[in-house]
Amino acid sequence: MEIKVEKATDERLKELGVENWSPWSCGVSKFNWEYDCNERCYIMEGEVEIETEGGKTKIKKEDIVLFPKGLKCTWNIISPIKKVYRFE
């Protein structure tokens, strides 16, 4: 399973309707997570390294990220993160 990351543009954010997504934030920490459905998020602040069986993916401010259903990973939050998200 692959984490898909794209750089945000104003047009893409509008197309996705990001202004209506749910907020989430977390301080520097490390934890395991499993996705029971697809989640798309927009990183508003911070930096995170996501570790999966396939390797490590860094995500940071202004990234749009798609986490696929069934993904098991470890979140290593490097600097406090603020994101908005929706389940697909």
C-alpha cells in the first residue's frame, strides 16, 4: 500500500472542499495507526515521518495526503502538526 502525497494549490484545495474538512492536531509524539478507510488530509502546519513496511514518507505543511484503507503505519511527529481531513 502506498501513501500518495501531492503539493497543494489553491485550485486543488477548492476542488477538494478542504474548508469543510474536520480539524486534528497533535504535538511531538510517536504512535502506531491503522486506517480502516481511505483518509485524505491537508497538512496546515508541522512535519511528520510515516513509517510503513514499504519505507518512510515525510509529509509537511501544504501537502495533500491520501492514506489507503488497510494501511498500518507508525506516525513520528517531528514538529507539532495541524491538519484537516475527510474519510473517503
